[in-house]
Amino acid sequence: MMTTKTVDAPDTAEGLERQALATAKRIVVKVGSSSLTSIKGGISEKSLTGLVNALAEKRNAGTEIILVSSGAIAAGLAPLGLAKRPKDLATQQAAASVGQGLLMARYTQAFNAHGVTVSQVLLTADDLMRRTQHTNAFRALDRLLNLGVVPVVNENDTVATHEIRFGDNDRLAALVAHLVRADALVLLSDVDALYDGPPSQGAQRIPLVRGPQDLEDVTIGKAGKAGVGTGGMMTKVEAASIAAGSGIHALVTSTANAAAALAGQDVGTWFAVNGNRKPVRLLWLAHLATVHGRLMLDDGAVKAVRDRHRSLLPAGISDISGDFEAGDPIEMVAHDGTVVARGLVNYSSEELPRMLGRTTQELGQAMGRGYDREVVHVDDLVLLRASRSSKLGA
């Protein structure tokens, strides 16, 4: 693994932003399985203790810390006699059920040495998608932070299904950062930064990413120990980009650099803020939701949704595809295949065909109350950058 020289951040716009980490009030830190596991498997006491030492020092200096930690499945492998991470969901859930308690016990012991109390918070995508659940999640996390606790967040692997999984804790961390209105997101792994090529071939560290344009010529692949995690550098870049594009500073670096990163020093890759804060539910819809169907829009509907940011009405839909229920995520597509937006649909794929091309007034009169509303309300709709429609369920 290549290492980054640790120096004070330079007196530049990037350097001043990095220094904000040193004085931030609330930071979300994510650590991956590859950073916590030993060569023989299971949780590495040395790695976990080193991370906790850095986080506890920051917490005791007055910064609120939320730790999003992978490792539950990895911690459960040895007790179950498994040599590697299982591929089937049921065995993953079993390993997570065994490992989560072991992981929390080790965090509790390590943080207690610094006089810091920790708590366990398990989330599914559903908790951040639905308004009531994410309000409750924010309230609980905010109160824990006010009480001086370090919440340890993980995906609820024991109950999560394929349909409601985040897929990796990097993107979960990005959404948690939005949920708790964090000042910064720090993504830690066993790789110290994003490089402009394979680090083993003499590539250069990329110290700063100002926006998507800086990544156009960069090949990003998976990195880390095989068999223990689901993420790689790609998911970290995606998570950092989600955060930066929505008003939150983000840094990608190694767990070994945690203390230096939290001190605002020049390590890793800094993702500069390039957008405004957005509702966490819309971030989930834009980046994580599994699409169940597509609605083909006529030119008028495309302009209404994309240019005037209006709700989608039945009159503007020319065709539908997929199998979906009311409340499922769907794509809205122009006739040339460009994905205009994603949204939560108010009708099922069985109901919609008889509604196409008709006004809400006509539908209300012909089909009764409940059919005189939007197909996708503007509050449940997020515009996307121009792209071709993806495979359903991808």
C-alpha cells in the first residue's frame, strides 16, 4: 500500500476547507471491514483500538462523532466456522446476527478506556426513505450526540432484504451525514487516497476533486482485502460525491491516517463541496433506490418535469414498462431514452395503462376520488443528470 506524507494543509481554499475538519462540530466517520479485519480473519484488536484512540481523542476535544462501521458479518465468520464471507443473503444475515454483538462489545471496551460511551444504531434503507422513520432516526441520533455518546451505525443486515439494502456502508454513511446535518464525512479504508491509476504502477495521488469533471479520466476500481467487504474505491468515490454534491465536505483516506485527517492535515483525497443540501430521502431516490419500472414522457411532460420542476400528470405519459406497486421508485424517460428523473409513483403498473393521456379531472370523474392526483408528486421526484436508461433492478 502506498502511503501519503502527512503535512499541514496548505493555505489554499482546499487547505482552509480541510482545516474545517479540525474545528467541525459534527463529523460522520465510516470504516470498512478491510480496515478492521486481521490476516487470519475476524476483527483486528490493533486496528480497532488505533481507530478508537483517534476518534475518542476527537470526541473528548468537543467534536460530535458518528461512526458508521462495517465488520459485523466479518466478526461472525469465525464463530460460525465460515472461512469466507458467504454469498447468500440468509447466511450473511446469520453471520451479522452473531458478529454485531461481538463488534459492539469490542467498541464498547475500547471507547470506555477513554471515558466515552457508545451506542448501537442499526438502519435499513427503509428507515431513511420514509418521512416518519427518518425523522425518528434523526431525533434518536441527535439526542445521543447531545448526551455525549458516539453512535455506532451499521446496516441492519439481519433483517435487510435485497430490496432494501444500501449495498455498502459507504453510501449509508453519506446518507447518515445528511440525516444528522454533519459538517463533514470521512471515509476510511485500507487505501490512503484516490490515485490517477494503479498505485502499484507509480500513479499519483489525487489530492482534490472539485466535481465530477475531475474524475472523467480516472479509472476507479475496487480495492481492499478480498472476501470481507462489499465496497471498494468506487463506492467511496460515489459516497464522497453524494456528500460533496449536497453541501457536505468529504475526505477519502486510510484508517491509519484517521488522526491526521481529523486534524485537517493534507492526507487522502478531498472532495470539495459543489452543491447544496438536499432532503435525505431524495438522495436515496437518486443514488440508491432500486428502479421497478419506467414511464415514457411526451415532450410536454419532459419540459414540465425537467424545466419547470412540476409534478408528473397522467396526460404526459405515453407508455409504461416494468412491474411496480404504488410507492415504488420508477424512472421517467424521454423518447430518446434519456432518463429525466426518478420518483415514487402513486399508482401500480396495473392501474396506470387506463390512465395514460387523460387529465386528472377526467380521471376523477371517470374513476372516482383517488385517481385525480399526480402520478408522481414533485416532492417525491428528483432530477437526474442526462443519462441513458439503466436495466431494471440494476
